[in-house]
Amino acid sequence: MSGTSLDGIDTVICEIKSSHDFSLVDAKTYPIPSQLKKDLLALSQEQHPDELDRYAELDVQLGRLFADCCLLLLKKNNLKPEQISAIGSHGQTLRHYPDAQYPTTLQIADPNIIAENTGITTIADFRRRDMAAGGQGAPLVPPFHQALFAAKSQNISRVILNIGGIANITFLPASSDSVPGHDSILGYDTGPGNGLMDDWCVRHFACAYDSAGQLASQGNVDKTFLSILLNDPFFSQKSPRSTGREYFSYQWIEQQLTKHQEKIAHKDVLATLLELTCLSISNEINRLSPHVNEVLVCGGGVQNKRLMQQLQHYMPKINVASTEKYGLHPDWVEASAFAWLGHQTLNGLTSNLPSVTGAHKKVILGAIWPA
């Protein structure tokens, strides 16, 4: 899993005996070469005259890199390819247009290359079957959240919050809960996570991200600009909904800044972008209150202390904690989910949730490339 933040290749080895019997064996994040990361970010956010050629080349490069990461983690654990049942590969999203006239989503990292270079059966292309069934193709992680976190307590309703480049939530109602209209699992993208802040840091502070939110802490939230940002139509859409960095991009920030009459300091823009992430997340979770007892956070946003403090500030009556509270480190939840989804596919089991994606039925996700 590389994710919308493109922080690295999260690679996990999991032992999965059944849909509800999961354990993490080992995990490691491998770096993405700087030029490859630059090319991927550019292609996911900007239009290029030669983008079809660039897509084809990056598909091969990323497929080779994913395969190498798998082999490196196997070597680290003294495991051989024949000991692995399959690789579940999400791929890197370049386009995601679930509401277009012809709904489509595109993830690259050629699974043919992964299967060939590792000698391990590879499962990929998880999103498009859900779209074919009328769904958004996202988010797909909520069923894994359900399997891993819902059974821990029958009398607690919790939200699993993933803050990557884009942020998304999964609402897991307690078995005893009777929230009107919320008697089933919900899940959808809330909007930007770390992505906009990372883009701003790259362009204006010569760093890949705002470590612990230190730069944002030095800025002031511009309330007028924040109102402009929150006025984007995406935030008023009802679920199911999903988005990506092709929408919430650096160009999006620039477009919003043109609507502001006054010049804003770079650190104030960053502080305002952080506030946007916190408010767009907390507004959605607070709509479910008082039925949410706990929010478990995963993804890179956990490392942003300022972000976590502001989330707790906007949700004062809800306990906000890391998924590590229940045994899975926040860095490895997303990659583990696609190992789990691969297990479902390999065993002929459905793994989308129509209440989340809007699909008209449950389907088996992904395609299988045999070793």
C-alpha cells in the first residue's frame, strides 16, 4: 500500500486464518525514490499532454518496486515466496471519478510484474468491481475495520478514522445501538487529510510534511479563508462519497486563494489547511453523536500532534485514541486491510459493504494473477 500521501510503500506480512482471525507477522515501510514520487504526484494532480505514456511507464516502475518491497520483507523474515498464499496490492490511485457519467477509478503498479517477479499469486484491481455494481469503489477498508474492531466490545459505538492524504471514517455501531438511519456500518471520505498540508509544505517550506504540526502551530487560522474552503460543494455531499488528490490538489488550494481578497502568510495558510482537515472530519463524526463513544485513528495523521489535539478539541466528549489501543499500529492498518481483502478474494468471499459504497449488492472484489 502506498496510499494517497505517497509517504512510502507500507509492506506487511499477515497470517489470516479466517475473516475474523487476523494477526500481523511483520511490517516495514520502504521509501519511494524521489523522482518516482514526484512523477506520481504530478500525474495524479495535473494534466499532461503525454500522460498516457507517463502512466504506462509508471505502472511498470511501481510494479517492480512493489515486488522488490515484498521480497525484501520476506528476506528479513527468512520466508520463501512459496510460503505466502498471495499478495494483496491496492496499487497507486491516479484517477478516481465515481460520480462521472462513466464512473471510473485507476490504480497502477502492474500486478503481472508483481506476480512474475515475486513468484507469488497477486490480487489487485479491487475497486472497479464495486463500481461495476453501482458503488463508489471506495472506501473498501470498512469491512476490515468491522472484522478487527467491531467485535472488541458489543456496547461501544466507535469510528475508525484513517488520515492519509485523504481522510475517511468508518462508523461501527454497537450491537445494542439503534441510531435512526444508522443501524448499519457507514464509511466514506470526509475530505482532505494530510495531502493539502503536504503539498503546501513541499511548495513553500522545502519539506515533505509538517513534522508533528510544528509549522502549523506557528501560524494563525484565517477564518475568512477557512469559510471559503469549507464552502466547497464536496463537504455538503451526502454519503456514499469518495474523493482523491486529483480533486483536493495544490491547484485546488490556489483556486480557493483567488477567492480571498487579502494576502495570507504561508504559515497561516498551513494552519488553516490543518483546521480544514480537523473540521471536515469532526463535523461528520459529531453528526453521529451522541452515538459515538470512541474514535480510533490510523494513518500518517496520527503523527501530527497539532492535528490530533485539534481533533480532540472539536470532539470534547469523545475519546480519541490510536488503533494501537486494540493491537494494530496505526501505520499498518491500511496495508493490512488489503492483505485481508486479498484473503477474501482468494477464498471467493465478498468484501464490499453496500451501505458504505452505495453498490446495489455485495460482490467479490479484485482480480487474481496466478504465480
